[in-house]
Amino acid sequence: MGDSIPFLDIKPIHPDFRAPKQATDGSAGFDLYMPEAGHIPAGGKVKVGLGFATAIPKGYVGLISPRSGVGTKQTLELANTIGVIDADYRGEWMATLRIKDGEPYSWEAQARLLQVVVVPVPQIHLRVVSELDDTERGEGGHGSTGL
């Protein structure tokens, strides 16, 4: 009660900008429309501008990833695995794209290849200590809890 939904202010940069949109009421992410047609050469990668800048609310971060259909069917991925857009960044959103299987890939203008999920980021302080508290898991990692 009394909580208000923050706004994600978005500034068009490209003349063919189309505002990101959630595909359904239950969608976590906003689909991002490619402002221009593009091509990834075989075995290569390409850096593309997404045609807009934003003011993500303080206390939030935007996480860019491929839409699941494009990621699984065309094996599209971001060269850095996930894009992080910080709340204080005001430049054009960019993405470096590649195809996992190394095949060439092309898309048309207004294709929905990527999505952004905006999530809260808790504010924490870093503290250097000489010992950590004990847990049941301890130092077990990389499959130590089972498959």
C-alpha cells in the first residue's frame, strides 16, 4: 500500500525507434526492437546500437539478454553473456551479438532479438573480514549439492 511503480524514462535516439514492450501481462522482460536490419558474419560478432537511452531509477539495474526463442532456435547470445545497464548510465544502449554455432545470421529492422528485465538492486556495504560464518554447505561448490 502506498508503493508506486517507478518509471523507466526512455529517450529515442534512432529515427526508427520503437518503444520496448512486454509481450504479455505476465512477461518479466520488455522486448527490445532492433532499429535497423543487421547481419552477423559467420564466426563473427557485431556491435549494434539499440536506438535509445534511458534513466533507470536509482536502486534498479537493467539486465539485457536474448529473447528465449532467438537464443534457443538461432543460438543468439551477447558476447559478454549479459548486458548490465546501471542506473546512472545515460548513453545509447548497445549490444555485441554473436551466434553460438558460428553460422551467419541476419535480421530485419524492428526484429525483437533482445529483452531487458529491470530488477531492484539492494544497497550493501562491502566489509573485509578474516573469517566467514559457518554454513551447512561450507566450501562445497560445483555440484556439491547434487545434480
